[in-house]
Amino acid sequence: MIDKRVKNAKEAIEGIKDGMTLMLGGFGLCGIPENSINALVESDVKDLTCISNNAGVDDFGLGLLLHKRQIKKMISSYVGENAEFERQMLSGELDVELTPQGTLAEKCRAAQAGIPAFYTPAGYGTEVAEGKEVKEFHGKPHILEHAFEADFSIVKAWKGDHAGNLIFKGSARNFNHPMAGAGKITVAEVEELVEPGELDPNQIHIPGIMIQRIFQGEKFEKRIEQRTVRTKE
């Protein structure tokens, strides 16, 4: 068995250089690799292309990288709750490629599975389809989308073992699942790192062969973007 453990987030992101393309798991603030993002902020790496469903909020998640102007391009499905993301996009400071959410997920999954491209009807007749090949299937036009090509994929899981086997918890599974193994190097940040054999094989979502580095994160904040509670009676 290959032991894929690294000491911490700083060691996990070694090799990430200026101008690289990164995939980062999570949906909003749910299931984001908090420790790895903080390590990227501290590393001062710049001119990054980041593939993520959205970019967190102003003072947390990918919003921290945006504030330090470390991201050159964002590939995501929506702006979300991040006012700085919106400001940089509208001012032209940030290159933004908005992609239909299902297409974004499939471009990740295709990369994970080694599929170079696929056809989808999503986006046909809109700006999304500009410059892309169109074919008709069953009388319906589809556009050709290519799988993402990322240098690193950084995901967050609930549990993992030394070999890189991962289990996600609840909705934090989101984009972490299709991004695991979709980059040339995949880093897994987990809440609990256990010994090989402790995970129930029937519960494993991602096999260790998809992961190159794994570490146990710490001090997870797990913020909630919009806390909604019922009125106290």
C-alpha cells in the first residue's frame, strides 16, 4: 500500500506555481478545502485559473484569493454571494467564464474518467455556444464541450485513510466527487484521517488510486452563507 499522507496543507500544495490551473471542490461554502485555500493565500502564488462552482464569499474561501489578486481567471457557474468577485468581473480585472452548472460538473467528471469531450444541449443558442462545434442528436442541437485540464485538483472529504480512500458527508459531496482524480495531481483535505482498513469499503466514494496527497485539516469553520431560522415562538 502506498502511504499518501503529507504533514499539512503547506506540504500538500507544494508544486503549485504561478499561472497554473486548479480545481477546487465545494458548493458555496459547503465542503470547500479551507486549509488548502488558506495555504494558497499564504504562498502568494498568482495568475491562477480556478475552476470552482463559485468563489465563496468576500472574506472566506476563494474570496481570500480574489482579494489578494491571486486569481487571473475564474471558471464557475455563478457569482454567488461574493461582491468582490462581481466587482472584479464587471471592472474587467478578472477574466470570468460562466458555465452552466451541469456542464461544469460534467467537464470535471469527464476529466476524471479520461473522456476528452462530450456533447450537451445546455447552452445552445446562447453565448456559451459561441465558437463551439454543434451536432444534432435526435433532432436536437448539441454543443461540443471539452473536459477540463487542471494541474491540481483540491478536494475536501469527511474521512480518508492513508491510501487516499475517501468518504464524503451529506451535501459536502457536491463538486468534490467529480473533481477527485480530475487533475494531474489530486490533493484531499479530510476532517478525519484513519488507518487503512478502518473505512467500510461499501461506503467509500472515491478509491485511493484517484488521490496523490492526503492530509488531515484543522480548525474548520464550516461557515453558512445565509443562515435561515424560524421565528422563535
